[in-house]
Amino acid sequence: MKSLVSFLICIFLLSVNSIFAQDNRTDRVGIGVGPSFMYGDNTGVHSKFKFKVLPALSLDYQKKINAYFDVKGTIGWQLVNSGDHYNQEQIDIIAADNQPHAFSGSVFFWRYNAYISF
């Protein structure tokens, strides 16, 4: 647990960007690389910190339209894996609900945002 907290603090400190006063760039490109996990009913035993932490990548583009309006688009990829953290009794309960208890694969995602600031 202590090493996980230290790792998360390290990732946070490395991801903090410098603040630029009077920033007037209209186009920005960003790259995201880091650990991720999927929170779900059948993706691990989260109360005991038994879940898979896998890599994720993203690429984003932000366009500043004017001083009050920005648009941003992000595309990304993430590995997902339910792990093997369940005993037979838990597997039977999950299977009785017609839910998967063992899966892995890739997730591709995209997101589009518009920001208005006053």
C-alpha cells in the first residue's frame, strides 16, 4: 500500500505542468502515458487492492477559439484485464448473473469537449 501511494504521488508530481502567465498559444498538442485500471463489479477486489494496473496512452489536441472559448479532442487506448482474483464461489455468483469473470483486451476511446470561461 505504501509503495502504491508513493508511486501515485510520483506520477502526480511528474504530471504537473508549469503555469504560464499570459499564455497566448492557440493550438496545443498533448500526449498522455501512464497506469490505469478499470473499476467495475467484476474487475477485481478493490477493497483489498487486488486489481490489474495496466498501461494507457492518449493524444489530445486543443484549439483556443478566443479568450473565452476552447475546444479539445482526445483519442486514447487502454489495456483492460479482469485479473484472476476470485475464488470459485465468487465466480459462480458472477456467472449466475451472466457476467464475465475473466476477460482481457483493448479499449479505444475518444472524447470531445468545449470549454467556456468567463
